[in-house]
Amino acid sequence: MRRTHALLLLSAGLLGCQVYDLTPVTPFSVVQKRDVERLEPFKPKPNMLVLVDRSGSMANPLDVSDARCAGCGDGTPCPVACPTKERVLKAALATFLTTGTPLARLALASFPSSASACAASSTLDVPFEPASARDDDTALRAKGVQVANAVAALTMGGGTPTAAALDAVAQSGALTDATDARKDYVLLVTDGLPNCNATNPNHVCSAPNAACRCTQPAGCTGSAVSFTPCSQGCLDTDATVLRIAELRQRGVTTIVLGFGAELATSDAALTLNAMATAGGFERSCPAADPTCASRRYFQATDAAELTQALEAIAQRLPADACDFQLDFEPDPGLLSVSLGGAHLPTGADTWRLIGTTLSFVGAACDRLKSTPGGLELDVQYVKSVR
């Protein structure tokens, strides 16, 4: 950075007072990250709490133009043949949770509470099993089936108290055990923008022109409104992002998966992007897709996209002792890797980068797996955001 600065000063001096037509450039910012972590020869499975939005809109058709869904939704039950968001989500999660090698120790929470349309439950639907020194795939596979069955049994109804649900997860202590040497994740699956905050300062109750982004089809004021007070229907971005950031400070990564066409809009992306960035698990973007960076959360509008999103998430979870997951895909030339105190350039016997996965290979991987107590990894990386 200093060299660039010096060159800029030199260029300014050479130009003197001449006038030039300069081509406008797109402003950009730089995101820098440093991770220092001890990599162990045996890598325990991460903890993953699946946090499912079971709000009333989940019972709506996935595609409102589908002839099988004519006349249903927004409180009117849909025929069995209609692919609702609820039905498609339950099927996709069942496959994700029960197929292949178990990816994680699992638990389940859902929101809102079955007792209140605008509150979070104080207990987990399915808690974690007590941890053992070594992970048993048979037991983990059985847990996946248990969680999938609990998801299948969820009923839909109520609002979207995302901030309250995340706070309840934090208060449960299920993911904040600093002694278990495991990565901790919340997989947040939602079809709606967060609301249900009675103390939301961005409301319409006291001033008609207050900064409320209403999340309800019926509006946030008037006789048709189901939320009391009316501020509960307003978009609750700030509190939700804050809860995610607080979890991140405690070592918990939040993965944001939006499901449904409503969350594919540019308006929704502002909130969900902020949530994904605070959570520390942004979607990887292929270089050939310049539009990808505008959506940093995982998004699905149909069954196929939902399956693809879940598969992409699975590929990012830590699996092998020689793999390390970065929070975002860095600029390749701005990545510095040290293992065991020695700086390593990329190579056939050191490491390679695939998307957000930093994989130690050859001699470096052998050394890592054969060193009692593991080796310290120090990785620094940068990306530019236009």
C-alpha cells in the first residue's frame, strides 16, 4: 500500500498543472481478514444449529402462478398437490440432513414460538447430543434423521422474529462452549424479512412518516393488521444484524439462506447481505459471474436452487484436517499463509486455494497430520468490493 501511495504522489508531481480527461472508475473498498488458529491432526465435526423460519408465509405457494395452487395462500390452505415453500423446504432439508457422510453435530430451533406469533421459543426443538472425544458417523447420521423428522413435523404460522430467535440461541449456550474445539454455525433458513420487534425505532405508530419498511401484505396500520403494536410489522434489520454480530464475537458463524422469490429482490438483498456479512459466511462468487457479488447470502427461488444452495453450504463446511475455510474468497495475489511459523508459498507440496477453501497438500498436509498437538496457521487475506 505504501508503494502505491508513493507512486501516486510521484505521478501528481510529474503532471504539474496540465489538464487531462480522466475516465471515471467505480469506487471500491477493501476488506482485510486475519485468522490465527491451531490446526489439529484430528478435526472434530463442527456444531450446526439449524434455525428454521416457520412463519405463516412458509405455507404459501412457492410459485403463485402454479395452476395447482390456484386460490390458496395468505391463510387459505393449499391443496396437497401444490408445492408450497414449506413442503419444498422440508424435502430439501431432509436430503441435506440425512444423505452422505455426516457434516456436523446437529441441533434444531424454529421460530416463532408455537405459543406466540411474535416471540422466540426459549428451548431448542432438538438439542445437541453430549459431545464425545471422537465423532461417530452412525450416531451423527441418526441425529440427522431425528432433526429431519422434527423439521417435517413443524407447523407454519406467525411472524418472523429473527432477532429474538438468534438471541434465544445465544442465551441457550448451545453453541458457545469454548472448550469443545469445534467450529460453531447457525444455519438460518428463512422465507421472510425480520420483523416482530415491538421496540423497533423504525415504526409508523407515532408518526405517519417514520422510517418503517412494512413487511406485511396487509400493511402495518389499519383494521386488517394482525400485529399489535403496529411496529411489529416493520422491517427489523438493525436488531437482527446486531444479534448476528454478537454471535460472531462469541465464535459462532451464521449462514443466511433466503428461500422464496420475495427474498431475491434488491430491496431484500440490502438486509440479507448485511446479515450474511455480519455472520462471517458470504457466498462464493465465480469470476465469470459479475452480478454474483450483489448477493452475499445464499438464495433459492425453487427446489433445484434450494438443493444447490444447501450443497454449496455443505462444501464450505470444514471436513478434512488439511482444509481451512476462509470467510470469503480473497484476491489470490493478496493471500499470505504461514504454517507452524513458516511462510508457505502456494505449490504442490504446500497449499492451494479453491474458492474459499485453503487446502494444505503434499508434504505440508503430511506434516500437519503427523504433528502431535497440530500446527498454528496464520492466514491473512484481502478482497476488494466494488
